[in-house]
Amino acid sequence: MKILVLNCGSSSVKYQVVETTTKEKIVDDDIQRVTDHATAIKEILSKIDLSEIKAVGHRVVHGGEKFQHSVLVTDEVLAEMDKITYLAPLHNPAAMAGVRACRAQMPDLPNFLVFDTAFHSTMQPGAYLYGLPYEDYEKYGIRKYGFHGTSHQYVAEQAALQLGRPLKDLKLITCHIGNGASICAVQNGQCIDTSMGMTPLAGLVMGTRSGDVDPAVLSILCEKHHFTVEEAITYLNKSCGLKGMTGISSDMRDLEPIMETNPRVKVAIDVFIHRLIQYIGGYVAEMKGCDAIVWTGGIGVYRKFVSERVMQHFNFLPNCQKLIIKTNEELMIALECEKLLKAN
């Protein structure tokens, strides 16, 4: 079955045609500098053979509490998605623009939403609630949601295959480490905790994101830089992390060759690795053990010095294996669409 997979950003649209039977990518391309998603979708459809496409799968960053599983797009679903735009104002509107363009231009083809947050919906309140008045959670949905869920699910399933054991019998820590980075504790096949929060800003130090900071830092940044709150959040998202700490680059490929000769780069990488160790250690404690630590993402797969330095801290786990698995989020989205098509 051929599925068109779309990942609509604010200024780009990445797309693949995936054959679910063979798990092959038939088409893999993108359109940059997008100003109108309807025009971009029209261009994409002109480049592919639509006769064999059975459905369109859309990657959606945030599903809130309402959407804890992938879902067929209906008018009612779109109305609900509009209500939670505030949870991901930079990401969800672009995805919904892509959905509406597909429905307008291919009205007979089913569209499915596959959420980055869905895999983490199995977290319990002890893991996802913040230390805020409960009314803030009830009224505004302020809680941890987690992201990269499709990637964490994929590599967890692949790890079980490599280990030759049922996923439900395993304790895994999956590390999606790239320019954006998150860690997930997977026990009995379900997420029990993850490092990102209500937004992808929380957790690990990343390429341009600060990760966890004292909330009072926001006030100081606003005072010293004369930021609005929105400007301070943008600063934490786009000017911090490895980029801000090194003053050189957000890309570990640029930083690795000079980390032993540039003190500022060395310190930034030390902070980056320290945060990884903290989160992994916490999840080992939560699960009372770990069968494997799984590495994926650009840094996790290709910058092996990171995982090697981290794994040295977990030698006390004699049966814990290190696995490096290249993620495939588009395949997971296509397979979700195939499953839902068959169910419907």
C-alpha cells in the first residue's frame, strides 16, 4: 500500500511516498520557502503518481490530551485541532494548512493525523503534572506532553526485534539525539516518562534550545535584554543550547573536531553530556533497571563519542546493552495510516 506522508512546517513541506508492504521510500523530497501551503501541496501532487496513493498521513507535533492516538481527519477533528493551536502555535497551524489543502485538492482520499505526542499519552499523572495549581492543568492543559513519539516508538520496536524479546518484557531508554533531542523511558512497551515537556523546549540541552532552566531566568532575560515574554521564549528556542554556549555552531559536526582545543566548546559538550546522564540515570531509577539504551537521531547515530561517554556511566548495569538504530518516522506514520485504513 502506498501512503503519502507530509510534514508541513511554517516555511517548508517535506514529503515521502512510502510503500508499506516493502517498507520502501518511493519518493523523498521537500519544498522550501513555502509561503502558501495550498500552492505547495498542488506542486507536490503534480510530481507524484496519485493513482496508487491510498491515504495521506500528516505528521502533527501536538495532539494535546484530546488526541492520544492517530485519527482520521473529519470536520469535527479539525475543529478540535483549532482549539489546541495555543499548545503548538509554531507547528500545528502549518500542519492543519497542509491537511486542509489535501482535503480540498483530493476530496476522496482519506487523511490521517499522526501525533508526536501520542506515544507519550501512557504517562501517569506523577510523571506528567507540574508543581502548579491543579486548576491550571484542568483549565489550560498545562502539563508535560513529550515529543518525538513516533521516533521513540519506532526504535523501541526495532530494539525488541534486535534483542529477540517481546517489547512488553523490556525496559528501554530511547535517546533521540539530534538538533532537537529527547529521551524516553519505555517499560512494557509503553512510555512512562520523557524529557520534553509541554513544548519541545524542555529537557536536554539541544542545538539551539536551552532545555531545562530555572523559570526565574525568563524574568532576568526580559529585564536585561529588554525582551517581551514572547521574545525571551524565542531566544531560549533559537539562540541558546550548543549554539549559544559555544558561540560557534549548533551542529555537533562542527563542534566535535575542535572540542579538545576550544575550552568553550569543551564546556558546552560537557554540559550537553551531563544532562543526558542525568535523564538516563533518572529513568534507570524509575524502571529499576534497563535492558538497553537505544541511540537514534543525527548525533545518536553518527557522533558516537557522545553515546560512548554517556555509556561509561552505566557500566554498573551488567546486562544493559547499547543499541544504535536509525529512526524512520515516515515509515511509522505510513504504517499507522495503513492500520487505520484497515480498521475502518
